[in-house]
Amino acid sequence: MPVPTFPDLATQDSAPLVGRVGEMRLLGSAIDRIRERGGAVVVRGEAGIGKSALLLETGRAAAGHGVRVLGTTGVESEARIPFAGLYQLLRPVLDDVAALPGPQRDAVLAAFGRSDVVAPDLHLIALATLNLMGDAAARTPMLLVVEDAQWLDPASADVLAFVARRLEFEPVVLLAALRDGFACPLADAGLPELPLRRLDRTAAATLLDARAPGLPPAVRERVLAEADGNPLALVELPLTAGQAGAGTAWLPLTTRLVQAFAARVSGLPTSTRLMLLVAALNDGDLLTEVVDAASLADGERIGVDDLVPAIDGQLIDVDEERVWFRHPLMRTAIRQRSTIGQRHLVHRSLADVVRGDEDRKVWHRAASAAGPDEDVAAALDVAAANAHRRGGMEAAVTALDRAAALSIDPVRRGERLLRGAELAFELGRHDVVVRLLDQAGGIELPVRQRARIEWIRERFDDGIRSIGAGPRSLTELAGRAVADGEVDLALKVLWSAALRCFWTEPGRAARQEVVAAAERLPIEPDDGRLLAILVFAAPIERGAVVLDRLRHLTVSRRRAARLADAAMLVGAFDLATGFCATAIDELRAQGRLGVLARCLAAQAWSAAHLGELSVAIPAAEEAGRLASETMQPMMHATARVTEAMLAALRGDEETAENLAAEAERMSAPAGARPVLATVQHARGLAALGSGRYAEAYEHLCRMHDPADPAFHVALRCFAIGDLAEAAAHGGRHEQVRDVLADVEQLARVTSSPALHAGLRHARAVLADDTSAEALYEAALREDMPRWSFTRARTQLAYGGWLRRRRRPAESRAPLRAARNAFDALGVIPWSECARQELRASGETSRHRTSDARDRLTPQELQIAQMVAEGLTNREVGQRLYLSHRTVSSHLHRIFPKLGITSRSELNTALRMTVM
């Protein structure tokens, strides 16, 4: 099929689109590119500005040119039904679901209540949606039209935002209409926006005269003034101009429109008004439900013909099965003009006539309840569990919130509030968590529930900000939980306390109390949760015991992520990257992108310290992207500062500084010491690599000053070799002695591999001529196969020391080994330094040739690595939450960059990177 073109979109002059030629041209241009690439556009504007008319006409034109159009509409009353909007959109292509990979197929079916899979992760449902749409669009280009996106159920909105960000290489275009003043994931997805402005005076007059010809001049001027260029107002206000009175001009335009709609309803027959109220309050659009519920509420049989006056008045449209309003403000108008008693009656009637959907029935029962009702509250509990099982977390929170309000027993009410708060935390909804916890806090609750309240409060910000309880208060709370038999809850509370010790600096005494409380818990000593608490609270004091247990553990995928955190903080970066690799595949398969972002950040950070850039570069980029998508600002900052370290190691100083500054801006207000410490480490590495040793020293010594926000008890240990090198080259031997002595004391307590490797390097570079050679040789005798960057730096320093002692022949072997290692690792400044030293010794080196890390973006490098392992495009897409067509498009860019023509050559091309 040829690429469709839409010249008629640019010349549309029908009355609803008066003044919108430019906007139609822009949308036509977006659709024209549908065969080359996809994309998404958010059409924004106030109520009545013409969003629906614009999308409707675009859809009609696209369908006329062979594009398949799928659509969904957000409905305010359906917002609590998880995936209602997504189901409406995907219903025409659900027959293709069988072709999806098993986990994706099960996830999307579970979302629609057609599978027994428990609580599929929303991102797995989103990936299934992306592939389902992409596979269908591969046969026929597709336009997705989303009306009233602000009223989509949150689960559908999150899925569509995920999909919209990944349509670049799909023959799919998504157009979403979003009303100004409403929050929506599609508004925060970074998508291109097309704002609709009010019509100018000429266009407004043209539209008014087309829709309401012959108005008296005074009325015409008044309508033009009150409508102020709003197309819907220009259409609706003339219909009630004689009823509105002169005193409404001061009201907001939306309010005047609602009043105009209400005025049009008031003259309809009683039975018609009742049917309209049923349709407005219903969370579905079945015509039979409206007729049956209206008949039940009235006590007399009401038929479809009673809707005719509303149809003739252009308030609603109907077909054989459905009824829908022409504009969503009509629903608002009808609800506002009804009484509470009328609404309760209609909801009771709807609860009786809804068939085959217990969750919808219970919501209508809940809406009709005038006071506490434990039966309805219990039914809402079941609805919450169903929503949670299907992946509709926000719907589950809403159900538990309403169930709590209807609860009679205070303990049950508190339990429902706490469960809702826990789920709201998973969603990142701080405002909802605070509101639910404040309500629970006003109830007389048992110790267990009180402990849960404090634990949930502490989970926000990972203990970064000085809110809630401090480590000591949390330790006391954990003790009360243990006394009440709640060991798991005590572990959670102590983990919050340990995180506070990690992100802030509570002092030695507070740290010791957390450790003592954790070690008193009746759990296995090698429990991953315990090890993480110990090392996050006291990375030095408990470093040796944690490291010993880590080395003797049989690691399961289930606990690998927590063990990776423990290994990372104790400086066992080789163990940490291994644990991360074990966890990451499982997290990808489960679709747990929030936890995956954290694990990737740990992998990137640990690999960066090892100099394993081929692992660290793609992991850091993906961690940052996923942390942003899953709303984890400190993980995003951690990924950014890790990217700054990697840029410094690559010799890209400008990028390193920009990334470090960004991470600093994100973390400084929260006082996030680990990020701030790594910012100084990244800046120190950048200065070291370019030979600015005094500057490097100033950055790195900040990590060792307890009064500095960049001080961190553990992370400073991992930069001691860098600090010593800066001091040695900058002539600051004496100034660094006290810091070195302090770290030597720490080394007597912990067996941290990173700390001891750094100290061996530091001792050698700072030693005098009588002891330096022995210290260099001792450092190089250590068997640390995964620490090739540290070893190569010691070889470089040793070779330089030998050359400066007029022993050039002896210097060449360590310098040559260092150069080769640096070339393989891709740490360009150190490679160049080794070459300079070799030249000074009398040996020339070939120029370093660029490799895949130089030519590919981080995501391209990651895709190339996976394909080189033998994964298919579809398998790579499943791991990276991309469509297989996106992977294919990346490969078409990768091959020319690497000078190859097929995937079979990738392995060789990448192996040359690490030789």
C-alpha cells in the first residue's frame, strides 16, 4: 500500500473545524509519516475547544486512506475500573493475543479478567499492548485515537503512556485529547503537544453564523463576547441565550456551558431525564442497562423511545446496543442538577441490573450507600483484590479507600486504610499515602498496625529527607513489632532505618542500635534482608561478616537483588555485578521495572568502579530511563552520576560535568550523600584523566570531610586510590597522610576488596624511593582477576616510577600491560597516559582504534551485545521492553556504524572492543 497522504486535512472547512486549518495540517503531517515511523501527539485545550472534532475528522480522513483506526474514550464514571479504556481500544485486535509470548499473553488477559495470573506487572501488560498493536499495524498502518484522556482509568493511561514513548519505529500513530488542568500520565510522557487556542474574532463569527444564523444583533454580540472564541460555547450558548439571563457572564466558561446543557435538559419529559441520569451515572454504555435501570427506578416500564427527545436535541447518540453523550460536559450537567436521593436510587437500580460483573455491581452499591455498611465494605475488599490481581493498583487503592469509609469496625477500617496506603506507595502517590495514613492515625489501633503506619511513612524517599522517625525511633518500633510476633514487619522497619543511615549521616551510635536490633531478630544469619540491613547501617563495622557470608551463599534469583546491594556497599563489586546479572533476567521477565531500575543502577555503579564499561554504559542508561518512567528521582540521580563517572573514564569531560551537575541539582536539596559523594568522585576522575591533579585532589578530599555534604562513610573508601594518586602527582603527600591513616584504621575492621585494593595502590604511589618498589610489587601480586582497571593503574604508576628512576627497559613491560588493559576497557585518558609513558621510555605504540563503545549509543551497544549472544529481535525486545521492530531498526543503524553487514559478524565486532 502506498504511503497515505491527506491533503484534505489542510483545507477542511466544515463548521466544527472553522479556524483549525493549521492544526489539521499538523495532524495530517503526522499521519502521513505512518508508514515510515510512528509517534504520538497530545492535543490539549480547554473544554469545548474542539479537540474531539479535530480527532474525529482526522480519524475519518485516515480511515478513508486505508489506515485502520482504533479508539477509546475516557469516561469519568469508569475511571475506577482497571483497564476499561485499554480494553475498549484493544477489543478489535484481541484475536491476535494468542500470537504473543506466553508471559505477555497471560498478562494482558489477566488485565481484562480472562486469566488467573496473579498481579501481572503493569509494564508487562504495556509491552504486550505494544507488541499487539505493532503486529496488527504491520499488516495495516494504525491510528489510535484517545478521547478525554484525562478520564481514562489510571492503569490504561499508564499503559498508553508507556506505549506512546515507544512508537518511533512502529507504523502506529497515537492521538490523545487531553483537557487543560487535569493530570494524566500521557501529559507527563514527554510527548509532542498540539495546544488548541480559542478562535479569533473572524473565525468565531463564521462558526456562530453557520450554526445559529439569524440571531438578533444584540444576542449575537453577547454570545460572541461570552463564548470568547470557544467553539462549543459558540454552538451551545445560542440555544439557551434567551434563558441564561444577563447575570452569568462572570461565571467561568465551563460552568456556563454546564448550565447551558442543564437548561436544555430541564425541558425534556420526566422519563427522558431519568434515562439520561442513568446513562450519566452508569459506568458502562449498554442501552439495555439504561432501559432496565430506569424502569426499575421509576417503577414503570420505560422504553428506548423515551430517549428520542434527547436524541432529537442532539444531547446523546444511540445505536442498537450503546448510548453515549455527545459531549462529556453533558454528564456533568445532568449529575449536578440531580439530588443525592435521585443518585442513590439510580445507583441501586444499576446494581440490580448489571449482569456478569461483580466489581461494577459493588461500585454501584457503594455509591448508593448513605452510611457505613460492612457488607458493601467487604465486597469492596474483594473488588480491591480483583483489581490488584489484574494489575489495577490504583483501582485497588480506590476500592480500599471507599471500603474503609463504609467500615463499621475501627480495626477493619484501619487495616483497609493501611493496605490502601501500601498500594499507593507502590504507585508513588505520596498525597494519597499521607491522607490514608492520617486517617488511620486517628483510630485506636493495635501495635502491629501502628508499626505499619510508621514503616509506610518511612518508605518514602528511602529515608533521605529528615521526615518521620529517625533510625533510633524506627529501631524501637521494630522492637515492639518483634514483641508482637511480627518479625517480617520488624525487618521492613529496620530496612527503613538502615536506608536512613545510608542516605544521611545519623552518627555511629544510631547505626550501632540498628545493627544490634537486626542481629537480635530470630532469622537465619545469611538471610539477604539481614545482610543488607547490616551493611547499609554499618558498612565498615559489619563489612567483614557480611562479605564472608556473601561469598558462601547459594544465590537464588529471588534474593539476588538485595544481595547485590549488600555486596556493592561493602566494596565487593565483582560479587555485586554477578548478583545483579542473576537478578536482572528475572526482573525483566516479571516486568518489575521499578526494581529493575535499581538493580541496573547497582550493576552500572559497581561495573564502573571495576572499569567494565561495556557492562556499565548500557546499564546506566537503561537505569536512568526506567527510573524516570517509574518515578524514582534518587535512582535517576544515581544513574546520572554513574554516567558522569563513565564519561570521565572515557575522557569526555564536558559530558561528565554536565551529568554530575544534573545529579547534584537533583540530590542536593534532599541531602542525598551517596549521590553527592559520587558527584565529587566523577569530577575527581575527570580531572585526574586530564592531568589536573590539584583540582582532582580538591574534589576527592571532600568525600573525607565529615562536615561536607559529600562525606559518606563507605563511598569515600572506594576513592582512596584516586585521592592518593592526585596527592602524589600534585605534591600533597603530607596533606593526605591523615586521611590515609584514617582509612588504614577502617581497613583493620573491614575486608572490603575495593578498600584494600585502593590502599595498596595508595601506599605505593605515596611511598618514598626506599619502599615504593616493594609496595608496587606487593600490589601486583594480588590475585584479583575482575579488578583489571585497578591493576592496570598500578602497572601504569609502577612503570612511570621505574622510568623516572632511569630504568626505561624495566618500565616497558608494566606500561605495555597497562596500555593493553586500558585499551580493552575503553578508559581513553589512561590509555593515552600509558602511551605517553611508553614513548618517554623509548617505545612507540600504535594509535588506539575506535571501538563499539565509541560508535554506538548506550542502547545500541546493549542491543548489539544481546544479539551477539544469539537472541532474536523479539527476545531482545522482550528483555528491553521494546517492540521487535524497534530492535530491528536499531540494528539497521548499528551495522554500518560497526562496518558489518549481518548479525553473524556482531560477535567479532564486539569482541574486538574488549580484546
